Amino acid sequence: NAGVTQTPKFQVLKTGQSMTLQCAQDMNHEYMSWYRQDPGMGLRLIHYSVGAGITDQGEVPNGYNVSRSTTEDFPLRLLSAAPSQTSVYFCASSYTGGLDEQYFGPGTRLTVT
Amino acid sequence: GENVEQHPSTLSVQEGDSAVIKCTYSDSASNYFPWYKQELGKRPQLIIDIRSNVGEKKDQRIAVTLNKTAKHFSLHITETQPEDSAVYFCAAVYSGGGADGLTFGKGTHLIIQP
């Protein structure tokens, strides 16, 4: 099993550009989530999904969209990138939800200039 | 929503000594408290967790204690080794609005001095 995979590993965007961060898992996990990690801030939940077709907002959802059309994939879309979105983004998945071990992807380092 | 405070932000201990990291949480409905270890440039990985119906849990050199009345939980690492150097995050599951996403503390950078 590949586990949780993320692409790209690194990305540089200009302010106002849009892009999609990809996340996929092959463990048949129902629950998937996106976090951003900033220095000294820990990991903050952006959006999460408890199953295909169901998504909800986390702590810091503004400026991001998600969709969950399949169990395996959970892409994160930046609508109009801003320098404040410079961060490392981690996708995570688990069998049932927050009360379960989260398996993290390798992360995407995004810089917005 | 949930708020998790973690202390200290940096902890330096001599190899072989013990290390203790403490967290407090605000939502009394939280009932799951995991600890994640993140080595430099790597992804976070679960090292131990505890649920609200348990007061203490051990796994070799690592232990976690939970005091639900005081709303705090702690990570204890004994006989520290160089490979324990990393950033450690505590987390609590909040239940606001039916969500069960994790709320993380801001992390503790553990440095093991040789």
C-alpha cells in the first residue's frame, strides 16, 4: 500500500493564482482531512470529509474549497492564492474519524509570492 | 471550539533523563487525546493515545496520563535517546457542531543533549 500520497511536494504561486493540491489514499479510509502547518502554530484543520459526497469546514476554511467524489481522493483547491496561505499542507486519513489514528501524507510546501 | 495549550515550547534534556510535556484542553466533551511525533522535514506520526475512560497508558519508554477533572494530559518519555529528538504535538478531539477533527497544540521541540 502507498498509504496517503500528496502532490506536488513543492509549489510556488503568485498572488491571485489558483491551484489544486492532490491527496489520495489506498487504505479505504472513510475520513479524510486537510491541515496547514505554520511555524509555532501547530497543525490547524482546514476541511474534512467523513465519506464520499460529504465535506465540512474545520478551524481555518476561508480561501479553500474541497470536494470528495470518491473514497480515495480529497483535493484541496486554493481559489485565489494569498501570501497568508504560504504554509506546509498535510492531508490525513483514518478509518472512522477524529477518534482514530490519523495517517498523514508527506506534505506539500506552498509558497505564495 | 476546542483550545489546546501545550508547554513547554522547547525542552532540552540530557540523554538518559526523562522528559515531560504537558497539555491542557478547554472542551470537557473531548474524549480522545493522541500524541504525534514529527521529525524534521517528515510527516507527523502517532506515538501514543489515550481515551477519556483511561487515566494512564504506557508503551515501553513512553507513557501518557490524563486528568479529566483538571482537563490536562501529559506525555512522559523515560531514558531519552538521541532518536527522541523531534517536535511533539498533543491533540484533543473537539465536538463542536458535530465535527470530530483534531485540535492540536502548538508543539514542543524536544532536544536530547548527548
